[in-house]
Amino acid sequence: MKGLERVTLKVLERERGDWAVLQVSGEMDLVTSPAVRQHVHDAVADGRRSLVLDLGEVRFCDSSGVGVLIAARRLMRSCQGRLRLILPAQGAVEGSHVNRVLAALGVRRLFEVYPDIASATTDSADPLSA
């Protein structure tokens, strides 16, 4: 299929203080979302209880991607952990896509959302309002 570019998903892991940060870029869909789920499960298996999902570079997210986010929230709550999302409030169109999808489905309020990694990994920072 000439002219079509297949966007893949990338997940980069890093640490910032007590926080495990998963920087997700590309598309979260039926094919790629299980990789995000696996990274979350691996972090929990490694004993991480404070997790940030940086979704600022996710260009597309369908219902399976939203399902992974909700499952990650449930998992972190079940182990008395913390989950925070990074969804840039302005600027990158990529960041606002996930925010719009979560809002349209009525689940945005379930998540603690921050505009950047610095505020997401600071205990004194307040999340963005839904």
C-alpha cells in the first residue's frame, strides 16, 4: 500500500524519583494497546506503586486504548498505588486527542491529569481539572 505509513507504538521507560514513567507515543489501538498494558503490569511486578503514563505523543486512541487506561487505573488502585496521566493542555494536537477521547466517553474525571512530567512527579502539584 503505497503512500500509507504504519504508525507503531513506542513505550520508553524511565524513573523520576519514586515514579516510574512510561512515555507512550504513536497509536493506542486494538493491536498496540496490549503492549502498554504489559508495560504497566511489568512495572507493578517490579514493585512500582507510583506510575505516570505520558500520553503527550499519542496521536490516536480508540476504545481498546481507553480500556487499557481504565484497567491500569484499576490495577494501581488494587495495589494501593498511584497513577497519573500526562496530557498537555495546549500546543501539541497529539496530546489533546487522548484528552478529547476520555472526555467524550465521560471517563476523563477518573484520572489525575497533569500537563507535564515535572508536575506529574511532584507530590505537591494539583492535577488539571476535568
